[in-house]
Amino acid sequence: MSIDIDTARKVAHLARIRVAEEDLPKLADQLSGILTFMEQLNEVDVTGIEPMTSVTPMRLKRREDVVTDGGYAEQILKNAPDAREGFFAVPKVVE
Amino acid sequence: MSLNKLTIAGARDALRKGEVTSVEITEACIAAIDGADALNAYAHKTPELALEQAKAADARIRAGDAPAMCGIPLGVKDVFCVKGVPSQAASNILAGFRPEYESTVTQNLWNAGAVMLGKLGMDEFAMGSTTESSCYGAVVNPWKVDDALRSPGGSSGGSAAAVAADLCLAATGTDTGGSIRQPAGFTGTVGIKPTYGRVSRWGVIAYASSLDQAGPMTKSVRDAAIMLEAMASVDPKDSTSAEIPVPDYEAMLTGDIRGKKIGIPREYRVDGMSDELAKFWDEGARMLKDAGAEIVDISLPHTKYALPAYYVIAPAEASSNLARYDGVRYGHRAHLSAGDGIVEMYEKTRAEGFGPEVQRRIMIGTYVLSAGYYDAYYNRARKVRTLIKRDFEQAFAAGVDAILAPTSPTSALALGQLADASPVEMYLNDVFTVTLNLAGLPGVAVPVGLDSKGLPMGLQLIGRPWGEGELLNEALVLERAAGFTHKPAQWW
């Protein structure tokens, strides 16, 4: 599978990483190289094999659906690049 | 002997006898750190915090309440959140981030009385094998045998360099695809990656959650046993933390491995393996045999597919985990131009904050999870992962107690040696280590000798799930038989 420049541009956008137009050919080339390497997996017969969901045979822990934590908005906001009046602040969102 | 050169076990015994104080050991470490800026092992030094903790530890020891780690000065990989101390996984995207909370691992260590010397350099978000991919700059291996500066390996390269150069008594590391064992091998130190679920991941900045596991990096196998016991716990904050009590690992170090069956996996004898590495591997097997173990040839037929499976699964999980770095809640936010909306904020912030390798892995992960490719790549890789785990299960079911293998294809590389390599060529470094992350198994790297260049070579032992105690005992036998006592000559 080789990735063309349009696909590289699309992947970068999906990943929300800005990539300059002149850097796209190199990125497409590198991603293609990695995907070619991954294609070895096609040699393996995986018929009837379950995809692994948990490496140790354990059920994820469950608990009562109740509030067990919280009440410290100030600490949550402390590392925010822009926080105002108890909220995270972001540029205006217009959809 | 300078006090910073002590092992954990040596320091513990001397502290309990009152022959030395934690403040004295801590001061020796701080002096060693200040004299080792050329190695760039420490990204953030915390000497005031260290001395405060050391004083408290001394008081505790005097009061007769001294767990094994009490008063032991440690370095902490930058991937662990430590309250109030910069914790940014060597990434610019977390510039300025000071956690308001503490990781479970570091909390366990502070509860046991350990002392924090500072945060150690690493590959950004633990993605790398050389510690060159870091916002703090490359860490330098204290092992220097010619004009070249060498890499300590990665991603826990700062931890490995700090332990090898006696800039701490031991350090924490994390291992997603070999990031504890490979740097331990490159620096003549010991490192264990525990069974997945043994050590809490809470407060450890995530790379690939189904593979990440923290462990100790130490100067001896005994120290690894002592420190692992302190790091490990059953943690309600980590939903994958196993409900299995933590045993007394040190008490399991009997040095007796008679009758144990050690498997030598034939698929690890890869094309192009150097004669030198093959010789170390054979020697290691002979040492275990001389100690009374039975050496058996085994097959792990899907070994070849571990690396491509890893490089699908790990980036897929990373793309999901690292979606949280969006310039909203913490860390870096790009300067925006007039008219920029929220998408521009995300895209500019992430382009500025993430380094090139992290960006590549996020994008590969995004691709393999995207509509139309999910089954072809991600699901297929997860099926292959099932088969890789099954290989190990079949070996253990046939009576194998542990598996002996190399840790990496070469000894430490020069800094910049992989600068022109393709990403895939870089990934080949992890060929011997990723398998057991995929299978969730414990593995320990032990130094066994110096190669013809004079650089350390390590071997790894791979154990059964939850069998860290037995595994460390086998590692102890290898350590004793190899008698590796070399230290890097101080040039820094």
C-alpha cells in the first residue's frame, strides 16, 4: 500500500497536525515505507483467530455508578493555557 | 567509595546500621549530578525536595520505621507525573505542565521513604530507542570507548545513563516495546519490565496503554527485586491493575535454579546476528546450565511478525491517547492568527508541540484506525498478537520456566548513527524486545560482558505471567555467573 500526497494530507488533517504542503511528499514516502513493512502481517494465517482485547485474561473492573471524585475545578484548570471564570477558554467555535 | 555508588541493598543495610544517613547519600548524588551535565541525564533537578525527603527519611530510620526503600535517592523518568514538578514526557506539548497529582508508582516510592533527585530525559512520549528524540536534547551514554559520544538507548535512556553513571542509586523506567531492557543492556545495568498489570499505570503519561508497563532500573538484580516490590501495587485507579498481592521478591532470590527449564527460541537467531552476540547468548545459556538448569531449544514461530504487529498496535493506541493534547487543558497552545478557529488551534498546537517521530506515529495510528483500513491493519495486528501470545503459552505449557534471548542486535550506537536511517530501520532495534510486551510477559535485562569495542552487552530472561520472583532469581544466577562488575570510566 502506498500513500499518495492527497492521502497524507487527509491523514494529517484527521490527526489534527498541520503539515506544510512542501513537507507532504516526504511524509507520504515515510508513511508508505512503514505501511509496506506492516504488510508482512498478510503472510500470517489468522483464520478463526480472535483479535486480542486484553493481554491478561481479566475482566475490567466495575463499580457502582456514583460520583467518587471531584470538587476541585481550580486544580483542574491550573495548567490550562487559557482559563476564565471556572472554564477552559478556546477560540470561538462556529459550525 | 563515594556514597552515590552504593546499591539500594548496600545503602539500606548501612542506613539501618546507622553507618550513614540519607542526607549524606543524597548530597553525594546531588554533587555527582551537578558534575555530570555533559551526560544530560537529568532534565529537571529537584535538590531541595531531595534533601527535605532525605531528612524525613533519616528521622523515620532513627524511629525504627524503615522500609527497604527508605532514604534511597532515585531518579524518575519524565513520563511519571510528580506533583508540582515539571512532568512532560520530554515533549514541548507539555511545556510548563506541573501535575496537580502524583502517579501511583511515585506515590508508592515516597510512601516507602524514597528520595526524588529529579526528572530524567527520555525519548518524547517514550517513542524511540536512542533518547535523541527529546525536547531536552539527547542523553549521552556514560560508556565512552573512543571519540564518539554514544546513545544510552531508549526510551528510558536518561534512567539508564543516570544509574550507570551513579547519578542516583536507581531509577524508574517504562517499557512499551523494550524501553527498559534495551537501555539497561546498553549501559551495563539491570532493568525489569513486569507482567502487564503488575505496576499501576495511573499517572504515567500514556503511550500505548495495552503495552505500557513501568519497572525499576538498577545496579543489581537484588536492587531490582527490592524496588519492584515498592513500585508494584494493586491499584483501584488503574482498571488493568491485577488483583494479585505483591510478593516479597527479594526473599525469592535463593540462587538455586536446579531443574529449571530454560528455553532458547530458535527464531531469535535472526539473519545477520553478529558472531559476538551469538557467543554471549551461548555463554549465557552455558552459565545457566552450569547452575543446574536444563537448556532446551524452543520455537516461537510468530516472532518475525511481532515487530510489524507492534508498529500497528502501538501507534494506533498512541493516536488515541495523544488526542488529549489539544492546547485546551494543559501544556502548549500555539499563538493564533486573527480569524483562526478551533481547528487551526488544534493543528498548529500539535504541529508545534509534537516532535517528528511522535507526529509520524500519531499519523500512522490515525491511518490504521481509519474507515476502510481498520480491519486490514489494526484488527489483523490484534489477531497476530493473539498468535504471538499463544507461542509463549505453548512454550510454558511444555514445561519451559523462562526464555533466554538477546536484548538488542548491537551494543550502544553512536549518537546520530541512525540520523539518516528510515523509520523502519530504526524500529528494527526493538526486534528482540517487543514480543513480550505484546504477550504481556515479564522480562529482565542483565549485563553479561563487554564486546570487542569495550561496550556492555546484555541478555534478557523472559518469564511466566506474574513470575517476577522466579525470573529475578534466574537473573541473579546469570548475574553472579557473568560477574559483570565493569563501570564506565569517568570522562564527564
